[in-house]
Amino acid sequence: MEETVSILEKREARRRQAMRAEALRSRMRGFLSVEREVKEAVEKRDLEGIYRNAKKLLGNGREPVGQEDFGKFLGWTKGMFTLLIDVLSPEPSARRRVEKSVSALFSGGEITLEAYRNLAAEMAKMAELAKGDKSILEEVAKALELLDISLLLEKTMDVDDPHAMTIELARFFDATLNNHIFDYIPYHYHRQRGVGFEVYNRREKIELAVRRHRWLYTKCRHLIVTKTELKNFSPEYCDAWLGDADRNVTGLGIEVFKNLDPSALKCDERTNVVIVYPHGNTTVPVALEQNPKLVKEKGVNLMLTAFPKIEKDERYGCEVLHVLDGFTFLSKEDYLAALLASGLKREEAEKKASAVGSKGVLALFSFSRPIVAHGIFFHFTHPLRPEIEFVRAPLIQPLVWEAATYLKCRLPEMLKGSGIRTADQFNWYMDQTARMSEAEAKSEIRRMLLDFSESHGTVIIKPEKESGGRNAKVIQIRRDGKALEENLTEAVNLIYEISKSDNVVVQEFLKSYVRRLYTPELLENLVERFARLGVPVQLYRDPQTPLFSYFRQILVLGERGYEISHNITVIGTSGVANVGQGGLLYEYTDDIINPKYREDLRREITKASFKSLEAQRRYLRKHWKEILEDYLKIHPEFSERLNFRVIKDLTGFDNRDIPYEMGDYMPVFLVDENDNLIQIYDEDSERLIPLYDKGWTRTETPYPSASSTRRGGAYPSSTRRAAQ
């Protein structure tokens, strides 16, 4: 399989290279043709003229942009950034860094995602130099708009395959919009990138996003309706599904029901479980696909609703969560009932419903009267987050537990005494940065990094309260014991910048052994799956593709106590990779694991899952006040409205407990490639104990008792917990 994939890749690569070379030559001609004109505009400090000339080359968003015009656009965009650097006047080292990023991205050649991210991050930091001047920040936002347009055109202008276009658009949205918070604002304006735009309130940030995404909206919508699978549907269908803000057409979904009688979906008889998330979230639709099955087997309505209300319900005599609308997949039977309730004649309704398969049909509906939510998935940035617990309906994550899942700095403390080892780490806190000068803070961060890297040459740097690997980065600090000065400086700057708005975790980067741990059949399958995504993987030929993996165990509280509901493994080609960032998800079954390690891994990862859960439950009971205090430092918008008190929900569940846990684990081998025992794990001290020194001389370390020591093939180390 690997050889076949490689031959096909080479043939396709040659064809693409020829086309790409011609396109880049044309692009470079355009870039060089405006060089003198751009230089003159920069010397005149004409920001508005530069921006206007760049946008003029793009047309109205519905016309194709040729490679030569794209090159000219890149030339003007480079001028915009060049002039902004002068206007904001960063200190010399920062200026050199930003100028390097500008030159790397705007050279007249290819736009890479890495170069885009580097410049976006640098500009978000540099926006702080505007010191709250909104006129200057508007110019920064214009430059960032041009940057986003550059990335969109680079990734879509030569894509012909409809499915590939869908993938590229999804990747563009993932790179530019923060879909992890409720308003979906661009990453540029989010405080995790920099605090320059914090002078804007929530409404002003949304208005800024609207101003700076007008052309992008038009272009993206045009690509969706002309270049993706939607090109096969009528304009009326696209309007109903997408809407069109340029024509004031509101898009509502595939099937729309207004003022639907809740009895059509038996909302007064079934259990209504609602997911309070934004409609554009990319994860939720996978869950909503289960609604027809849940209706049939469990009598559960599962639906998404974005803005429910907490109101007193006269039937219950207490406050409940009222749901005004829903978004989900309807079964054939529910779809028929909804059509009939909406006034469609039975013959026509049955004809439409007969075309619905087992997956159901995606529908959006407003209810003629509010329904009551009986179980709730709640988004952590929703405005009602501080109050939602007190309607006492079961929550998938009570606030204390949700807050704890973001506190990566506390993870070693949470698991201490459980017998489960966490990756070595040190923390750098916002408070430390706040009370030091920049020079003092960076000097101390540098010292701590150098000390830490004596034992761990490569580290992973993470914002404490981000999840999904967002803004995390793997950096090698030492090679063969020697510090890599450029990498060290990058790490220091990254930690310092993150710490302006969040605490920072610096962990040892645990090595993965994908080729050793999984079966050959699984490895061949992942080569094929990556190939379908356009990612070549070389398993055994040099240079071998780096592969990384971790295991995810999901524990849920049921009638018989805690049970593992899902066993998952994720394999990627980068050190920070979940499914949203290019990783492949597999169900973790014993048959995908090398037979030599199956029993050890299953036993130890199961034990680690339950032990870490119990340790965290104990920690929450004891430290819930401190957990909330830390959480509110990052979400100060909730502090005035949060009047937390210990309560039990209507099922008797304490809101300081854990109903659901999603833990990530990495196996650490205790044996070498020849299965010789080289280290042991002492659960009492939670330490890995080497049996030999670097010269392969037997150490004098006493052999701990068998009851406290793991001698098997692999031992799982808890690395992080995902919050969602």
C-alpha cells in the first residue's frame, strides 16, 4: 500500500509542480511590478491609499483573482504592514522580528500557514503599541484583513475539486476564527493573541469584525455556492441554507419550521437534552446526528439552541431553562409529524418524509411555545454561564469541574498521591509578569527554561486555559546538551506574550512510539487515510515521517457508577495535533495494539483513568473556592454575576463533583526496543526509576516492592485534560 500511494503521489506531484511553477512566476511578475509605487506610498505614509489600492485589485468578491493581480495585491499588503511598523514604532528587537515575518510572508511567492500565523501573532502583539487609540487599531485591523485575504486566496485559487474546496475553506475558518468562544470573533481581536484590542467592548469587537470581513464574507460565500458540492443546488436552496448578507437574505437551514407545535416532537413526553452552543460549532453536528437513534431507543430529544432563557415556569413553580428554538437531525417519523403540524397535506408530507433515510434530515425550528430543558450541555463562554447551574437541571460540566479542566498549572497537584504520573512541568503565571518589568520577567523565564531543559531538551508550551492544542507550541531548547539560542529566545518571548492574558504551562515533550506500539495493519491504514487528506506519510523509508499519538478515555457517571464509555486514540504528524488540527481518530481496540503490549496497556490505562478521576474528585471537594478564583481571573466578565453556592441538582448530584471526564494519556515504555527492562515505575513516589546509567552500568537504586512497582511493557502518563 505504501509503495502504491508513493507512486501515485509522485505522478500527481510532478503535474502540480509544473502548474504551480507557472502560477508563481506570474504572481512574482505582479509583485515586482508595483514595488516602486508601493515604496512611494509608504514614504508618503499613505495608509488609506495603500489599503484602497490593495482592495481595488480584488474586485467585488465574485470575480476570480488572477495570479498576477494577486502578486500586486501582496505587494500592496506588504506596504501596509511596512508602514504600520513605522507608525507603531516597536523597540528594535521586536521591529526586526516583525520585519522578518513580513518579508517571509510577502516575498511574491507562496503564502504558508506557518508564516501567516507568525505574522498574525506578531501584529496582535504590536497592536498593544497603539495604546488604545482606535483610529490606529482600525488601521491594524485593515492590515490583518488583508493578511486573511492573502491566506484565503492562496489556499483556494487553484482548487478545482469540490470536496477539496470544502476542506480548504474549513481550514481557513479554523485558522482565522476563534470558534471556541461564543461570538466567533477573529483570533486577531482575542485577548489570547494580545491585549491591544481589549479597549473594544464585546459589541464593538463584533462591529469591527463585520467591517473588516465584508469582502471575505462575499468571497467565501461565492466559493461555497460555486466551488463546493453546493454548486449542484439551486440558488434558492443556497439562499435558504446559507442566506446572503449582501442581499439581506437570512439563511435558516435545510428544513425550516416556524412556530412548530412542540407536541410534534413530543417535547412534553420525551427528555429534552439541549446543547447550548453557537450554531456554527463544527463538533456539535456529529452529536446531533445521533438524535434519531436517541429518540427511538431512549426517548430523548437532542437539539442545539443558542440563546435559551432562564425563566419561571408556572407548571413547575420554579426557574427552568426555556428553549425557544432548536436545530437537529429529525427522524423520518418526527419529520413527518413536523410537516403535518406545519399544515402540509398528508399525501405531500408522506412523500417528502419517504425520502428521509436513517440519518434523518437536518432541520431548524422555532417553537410556538417554550419547552423545558431536562439536561444541558453548556458552552463555557455563554452569557448565562454564571446562572445556569441554579435551574438544577443536570449539566454535563458543572462550573467548578469545567473551571478545573482548564487549570493545567494545577494538574500535578490534582493527581498527587493517585499513583498516576504527569509530565514534568513548570508554570509561569500572569501575576509574575504583572509585577515585573519585561526585562526582569524574560530573564527569569530564560533561567527557568535553561534549568528545565537540562532534563528535558524539548518542551511544549501551552496557555493554561486554552484547549484543543490552540496556541501550544513544541520547541527544542537543547541539542546534545547545548542550548539553541534562537529557539530559547523564541520560547522566552512566547511564554512572556501568553502570560499577558493567561498562565503558561511548560511541559516535557513526551516521545511517541507509534511504529512500535501499533500493529502493521493499523499503520498501513493510517498511511492510506493521511494520503486521502493529501498528507504523505513514509513509515519505514528515510526520511521517516514523525508520528505522534495519545489515548483518550471518556468516563461517565451512570446508574452503576463510573464507566468508560469511549476508548479513543489519536495519531498525528505533528507534536500538537487533535482531530481538528490534522490528527486521525481511531477507536482504541486491543486488535490495533502490538500483541506484546495489549494486556499491559489496557490494564494500566484503565487503572490510570479511574485513579486520576478519583484524585480529581477529591481535589474539587477540597479546593473548589481556589479553582473558581483562578477561573475568574481569565473570565472577569462573569465575576460580578457569579454567586456560587454548593447545591445538588434534581438528580441529587453535587455541583462540586464530576459527571463526565475526558482524560488524555501517553504510554511510557519501561522496556527498550528489544523488550529489555530498562526502568521501573514506583507508584508510591510517582517516579520513573532507571535501572542503568547513560553508560549502561547498573544503578544502585534499590528495587522497590512488587506491590508498588510497575514492571510491564508500558505505563500511561497523564498529559492533559480536554475541557470540551
